[in-house]
Amino acid sequence: MARTLACVDTTLQDPLVGQVLDGRYRIDARIAVGGMATVYRAVDTRLDRILALKVMHPSLAVDASFVERFIREAKSVARLAHPNVVQVFDQGTDGSYVYLAMEYVAGCTLRDVLRERGALQPRAALDILEPVLAALGAAHRAGFVHRDMKPENVLIGDDGRVKVADFGLVRAVDTVTNTTGTVLGTVSYLAPEQIEDGTADPRVDVYACGVMLYEMLTGDKPHDGDSPAVILYKHLHEDVPPPSAAVPGMAYELDAMVASATARTPALRPHDAVALLAQVRDGRGRLDEEQLDAVPPQALAVDHDNGDDRTTVIPRALTTPRPLPADADEEASGAALNRTTRLASPPPPPPSRRRRGPLRGPAAIVVAVLLALGLGVGVWYINSGQFTEVPPLLTKTQEQAEDRLRDAGLELGKVEHAYSDTVERGQIISSDPKAGTRIRGNDSVGITISDGPETVRVPALAGQKLGKARELLKDDGLEPGMVTREFSEDVPRGSVVSASPADGTKVRAGTAVALVVSKGAAIDIPDVTGSDEADARSELTEAGLKVKIATERVTSSEYDKGQVVRQTPKSGTAAEGDTVTLTLSKGPEMIEVPDVVGDSVDDARQALEGAGFEVDEDRGLFGLFGDEVKSQSVEGGQTAPKGSTITIEIR
């Protein structure tokens, strides 16, 4: 998101990588791709800082109302000043690209943590939840609702800070998304009222946080299924179970937190994140150290028919969901369950379970009567037993797929392997024929199994010229990443000093590799202030530096015309070939000297000092007690440098 994260996903060639957006933001690498936008790591070339750039997909950017809302709401979120909210710096457009410039958070997402560690200790779960609620509480009190809270939008920095990202779906409190016939959100975290009528007040964020707490405590989502329809139905008709049902012995206070936050009736939930935060802190205070540090059992096996947790936009599947049969999740296709979804008109109910074995009772009588009438039902009944449907196999292991196929009266056919960036190694990417296809019994179904992401080794880049290093990376399926420069006594200027990940490291194809490029040996910059232009140029050139003379010259009473008044940089170190800019003097300012001969000493001093000169008195032997100016060192009417000294002789 922001991601705003250090993790970089550049598996596919991205046309924006390497480009400068809006004449300001240089895009170095792709961080993540969602259904609504792509997040890049970029450099603000004006302020020289790293940031995250969220660019809306061009397919959505053509929707003027969507873009208008995106921009309006982004401006609103930019006003949220909270340490646990990813800061929005800028918003703009460049041709067909609509973007947000946001704070870059080096670290990972809560989803990454859950995938790696499974269930968390209660203390860790609450340590993450509390700053999330603090951030949402600030948004709620400012009049905004996030509407898309999920582990993917919780960023955990390398320094341990927790930040809430992706307020891209934020809405004003008490608004309902019913003008476009769509609801935006992520299926696994949608509150019942979002599903039924699109209502989005702070309590939908409270519900999503309750689901996230359950997931952190148990390692799994409370409602599962093979299709969005199944998940939505469960959100509407089934309570979120207590975490202790999955993790026996878990403290009652934790069950109470989840139950309160995920009540299906909105009025029974805390009215906003601030209220839920108070409940969480109160419940935490009643837990002892042993309960907070209870080691969770091995994380529950997450069994989704696809592994896609990305934010996407799809038609609303259930505005008013219909009851599903007990085996609906076996019949549903493996659609995305954890994407941010846009839900539209309800689909027809899923097919009911097929009858197995001979017909008995009333059904047999009906068939017999129809046969007697010559309606051909007998032929239909016989033929139906010869066909079956391919069951959903996505993300199953080969062993699980064989069991499902066997139960459906089918055989496992050709097994192939392919790389996948989204499906874990050993799980099924696709089947042939696809799930739901009607085929004859005993036919075979081929499967393709994931070998995980394609990995390559970072080539040897040290000592290579920058252009050549970039070429080598692209040839090996990697992306040139951010380039930084440093002095090196050993590596020639313009050649690679080191790479990160280092040479020989095995990484995922498409990974961005950051490069450190040599600026050459460090040179001490000589101070040529006060030197003539020719001498200064000679000294700097001999040191290996280039010289540039500033267009404008400045007046100086300290330095004569043509001498160096100042240089940039003045001191320190530079690389061979760096430029030093010299500003030359045009000499002191010349002004007219007043005529003070015959004036009293006081009047003469006042006139000369008022004109900008220093005054020196020469009284000699006969002017000790005199008070009249006999002569002056520069005659009146002539010019002298401003600030110079005029001597007056007194008699």
C-alpha cells in the first residue's frame, strides 16, 4: 500500500517504473497491485524524499464521478493528522493517471505477519489492534469512515509503529452507497448492514476490527467458503464464533471483545472505534500476564479457493442474499473472497445437492406416472447419472484434489507445474476442465500445481557500469531499483559498488534491486576565496574539479574587482568532475566625497560619515586646539570606495 511498504512486487513489467509522473515523482519500483490502484515506491524529485505513490487503474480513471470522489475524499483524509494514519502529501493527475502521494512505510502488513506466523499471542494482537483503533477513532471523530479495514491495510513499520493505510474508500459518516447500485468493501470483513443496504457508519469499521481480532487470535477468518456468496450469507445469518471455540482456554475477555465488535445488529456494537478502544483497554486490564502471553496453538490451516487478498472492484453478488443449501460451498466457484468488492444484483441460488441412489416414495411414483404418459423422464433420469460437474480445486493440494475428484466419480488426469506469484507452492492454480464444467463420470481432470514464485539469482553487478548493470538485471528478469551514490577509493566513478539484495542472492523474479554507484574517490575542495579568477580556476582544475563562474558579480569592499567573493560548495569533499561555482567581485561601491574644507571638525565628521566614509583626524603640532578643517585626503567632488577612510587635516 502504502503500500506504502518496503516489500516490492514487480513481477510483471510495469510501464510506469522508471517514469517521472507529473514532472515530479520518479517511480522506482512497484510495491503492490490491487483491484483499484497500484502502489509504487517513488522519489519526490523536488524535496528529495522517498514516498509511496498510489496510482488509480486507468479503467477506473475514465469514470469521472469515481475520480471526483477519489480526489475529494483524498483531500479530506489529508487533513487527518494522526501518528497511526499514513499521511497523504499530495494528489494530482498526469494524463490518464490519477495519483496520491503518501508516506512510505518500510516494513510489512499485518497480512504478511499472519501468513508467516499464523495466530498471535493475545498481547501481540492487542498491541496491533489498539493503534489501529486509535487511528480509526481519529477518523471517526473527524467525520470519516474507512470502510475497508483488513490486515492488508494495517502497516507495521520496521521500527514497530502501526499505521492504517488506504483510506481510498473513506466516506463521510452516515452516508449510504446506493446511488450507483454498488457497495465497496472486502467480502471477508463486510458488516451485515453494508451487504444489505450499503450503510457505512463507524460501526462497519468496528465490525471489521472485530473480525481482524478474531483472525489474529485464531489464525483464521471466522467465516469461510468457496465463493463470495457463501461468505456474505454467513455474515448475515451467522454470528462470529468466539475465539475460544478455535483456541480452547482463551480468556473470556477476548471472546467478549470479539462478540461486542461483531454483533450482527449495529446498535449492539460500540458506536465507533474510540468506544471499542475503551472496551479493549478495559478488557486487557483484566487479563493477567499468563493470559496475555499465552502461546497460540499452530495456526489453523487457511483453506481459500484462491489466495487473493487484493483490493478489487467486482459486481455486487448479493444485495439481498438468498439462503444457501448446506453444501453451497462445494458448488460455488473459487472466486475472490478477500478483495474489496463492488456488489450488484443477486445471482440465482446455487444448485441443490444432487440426489444419489434409487428414487423412493412419492418421487418414484411421479417418475412412473410420467413414464406412463410417454414424457421421456426415464431417459432423463438414466442419462443424468452419467454426468457430473468438475469440483472446485483451486488452492487445494494434489492429495485434496484427488479426494474431491474421487468423490465426484472422476479421475486425476495430467499433472503440470507452473510458477505463481499468488498461489502457494504445492497448491493448484487451475484445472482442465474448469470447476463447474459438466463432464461424463469417470472422465479425467488435469491440474496445474504451483511451484511458487519464479526465483532467480541476482547477477554479479559490482564493478559494472550503471547502464550495464541495469541491462544485466533486466536480462535476468529483475528490475533496476533505487540508485544511490557514494564515494569509493576502489571503484571507478559511475560503476556499481554494491547491490541490495546482494550479488548471488536468490530472489523472486521481478524484484527491484537497489544499486549503490561510485562517485569516485573523494576530493578535498580547496578554498579559493580572495584569489583572482585565473588562479582560482587553475587550483580547482588541478584538484580534478570543474569550474563555473556565476553570471552576476557582487560589490565588495573586502575584495578587489575580479577576485573570488564566495564559492559553492565552500569546503568539504566532492567527487572528481563535480562542479564548483565561483562568484566574483566587481569591486567596492564608489561614492562621491563631500567637500568639508573650512568646516568645523564636528560638521566635517558628520558629513563624511553620513556619506559612508570612515574619518581620521590629523592635527599635527599646530592643530591641537584648532577646530577648522584645513584639507582632506580625497578632494571634495572626487569618488572613493564606500567605507574607506578620509583623513582631515585640522588647524
